[in-house]
Amino acid sequence: MIAIVGGGIAGLSAARRLRERGYDVRVFEAGGPEALGGLARTYPTAGDDVEQFYHHLSKSEETIVELAEEVGVGDDLEWLVGKNAYYVDGETYPMDTPWEILAFPHWSLYDKFRLGMLTLDVDVRGGVPSFDTYERLEDFEHQSAVEFAREHTTENVYETFFDPLLDAKFGSRKGDVSAAWLLGRIKFRGERDLLRGEILGYFDGGFRTLVDALVADVGREHIETGARVTGLTTEAGAVSEITVDSDDEEGERTEAVDEVVVAAMPNVLEELSGYPCDIDFQAAVCAVVTMEKELTDTYWLNVADDAPFGALVEHTNFVPPARYGGDHLLYVASYVQSPDEWLWEASDDEVEERWLDHLAEMFPGFSRRWVSDFRLARAPRAAPVYERGYLDLVVPYDLGEEVAEGLYYAGMASRAQYPERSLDGGVVAGYECADRIDARHG
């Protein structure tokens, strides 16, 4: 039996591929049924479910699109326009079309030219255009994102654009972040309609549509929820059994295994096997605010402001509010670098009070009477800190040499989640482990 530890996208993808190839597979998910899908888990609304943490797909995420086709929900994937804007000095500036960017008053024509060339993968330093400077992200692994942005655009672009974004994403850790991450983030963003904005993917019915189809394809009988894997035993240098602590009356038991795929955070891998991971993770705090009116006319609003949150993502300016019973849904989100930060220690009510108060400061027309619900989710390890030298820290897919034969890793510290974590990366990581297991038996 092949044990998959974790019922997120990576674990379910690995399980599906292995089941497809005839292997006996069982997924062990520590949380309840609602935890399947990991960070793609959802809340109910007056209509379709909505993700607790905002999600969409970029056109560059091809593996998850292929998976959707294979499990029968490819036709449910819609490609919609996600409008972007930038909030600075009390004003909101659309940043989708070339003329909107040209109209941005905080940049000179030269600033816009340098930023534009970077987004087009053209290096104009020294006055001679180079079209291959940015081909290998690994070349920028040991340069800081701060130095890179200053060198490859202008000081003004850095101060007015990149610095606030890095601050919102990484806070006190922004100086540690590699240029490879920043460049990868620029490349990762997908297709853009010059007349409308960025084209992003979302499922009719939300990502629950994909998760449910994936669970059904694996077979619910092969997935055990409320089952925490607490131990891993090896014999003669190979995995032999796991210990499972179930929420049901069965309690703790052991299961004989041929292989184990840990599709969870690296702390779980370390607890089970002793394999250490030196990647630092940041937490995320994300609210879904249900309102009777829209706050803005944009989907993704980057906030260059002394705000207690990093971004406002107005979901129903991307997906029509009619799908949520006419309600307007707004994500308010922030990353947390340390458990000592106020945001992580504050109660849900305290966060709601501070965040809604600041929304009223930013948007004088906003009224708290619009808000009918404020639901807060916290993820203690939501994303890696992509520091310089990150590739030296990723966990191998196959841990046969490092720990024991038959042990594999498909969690967020894997190579597939570089240079930015994504649901597509989860699918890729699951496939990488499944393919290695198949090759071992082939």
C-alpha cells in the first residue's frame, strides 16, 4: 500500500496518478472532509462556495488545466478578466492597459520605459538591448530582489512600486528575498488583454468543483479524513509502516506500507522522519468580507499605504455577484512573518475592527452597515520566504538516499513550488512523486 500523507491538491494529485496506474493507494488527511483541497478549502455563501484564501489560475499554469480536463471539469474552467489597480496617496490607479500605465502620475516616461522593458524580458542596461538576460531564474538566486529592482528599473520605480509590494508580501524579511523570486513573479503572471486586463482562470462553482472531482476520481473509499499520521517506521533502510491516529473509535493503529508520500508542510516531514528543512515560512491572515455593495471596480488592488493589510481582492469584480446570491465578496489579506506580530496574536474581532476601520479611512464612501459577515482564516505556513539561495534548501522528491527507500516529498518545500507557490505547483509535485514511484516499480 502507498500512503499519501495530506489531502491537499498535491496529495490528491499523486493519489490519482498512482491509482490510474493500478497502485493500491490511501490518502490520510488529518483534518475533516472540509480540509480536503488544503488551502483551496471553502466557505459556504448564499450561492456557490468561495475559497477561504483567494485563488485563481494564470495562463501559465498548464498542468492543473490538463488535470481538470482529465477529471471531467475542464468545461467548468472559465477565463475571466481580473482588473488590477494600485492604491497610493489616497488614490486608486488602474494598471491594466498600456495607456493606464502611461497615465500613472508618479512615474516619468523613463520610469515607465524601464519597467515596461523588464516586463517584456528585455534588459536595456548599458543602452544595448539584451533578450536573454532573464532566461534563467537561477542566475538571480543570490541577488536580492531589492538590488535587482533598483538596478533593472529605476530608483523611483523601486520606491513607489516594488518596495511597497515587497513590504506587503514579506514585511521585515523583504531584504532577504531573492531576485529570482521577483523575476519569476513577473514571468508567472499570465496572458494580458491589452484592452481589458489580465486573463485569469476560475471554476464555475469555485475550486471546490475541481477538488470534488479529484476526490471522486481517486475514490472516496481510498481517502481517510480525521486521520493524522504520527509515526513512520523503517526496516533495513526502507519504509515499512506508519502509525495513524484516527478521530473515530479505532484510535491509534499501524499500517504496513510500501511507499509513503508526504504531501504536507516540511515540519510534518521532519516530525515523521527527522529530515530537516531550513526554509522559513510566512503565515497568512485572510478575511472574506460579505457586503451588500461593491467597494471598488477592480479585482486586485495592491496597497502602497500604511495599511494593516497588504492587498484587497474584490472577488465579485472577477466572478459575478449573482453566483453568491447577489452578495459582494471582498478578500482582505496580509502575510505575517513572526508569531509575535499583533496580527497573529489578535482575536478575530480585533482584526475585524482594525481592518474595517482602515477600509473606511481609505474609502470614505464605505459604510460598515454594508457588511453582513466577516470570516477570518489563518494559515501558519501559507507560503515560503523565497530568500537568496532558496534552491539549495528545497526538499528532494525522492528521499531514498537522505532518509529511507520509499519515502517521497510533495509538499510546499518541493522544487515544483519555485519560484512561486501555486496550485499548479501542487499538482506537479504530486506527479513528480508518483512518477518516481512508478519508475521504481517499472
